[in-house]
Amino acid sequence: MNKIEKAKTKIAEMRSAIDKMNANKTAETALTVETAIEVLALPEIKKLEKIVAEEIGKKNLEKFLNK
């Protein structure tokens, strides 16, 4: 599995976990769940999305330069 596939898999897993947390939150835990998502999960997803974009950009540049 290459770097892009690993990052995309991790993103999908994190989004699934977020969906589960949202589905299972109660009125009492809503603020904690939302804070955890904003502070922990979303920054990690953004970091992984950046890795995917950079790796795709590198591949596209290599293809362009090798023409």
C-alpha cells in the first residue's frame, strides 16, 4: 500500500469514527464529542488530506517531466 492509499484509508477510518461518535452522542456528551472532533480529528484529517494532495502533485509533476 502506497502513501496515498494509506492516507486515504486513515481518512476514511477517521470519518467513520466521527460518524459513530456523532450517532452515539447524548445531550450530556455532545459538547465533549464536538470538541474532540474539532481539536483532534479534524486537524489530523486536514494533515492527511495535505499529504494526499502533495503526493498526487508529485506524481503529476513526475509524469509531466518524463514526457
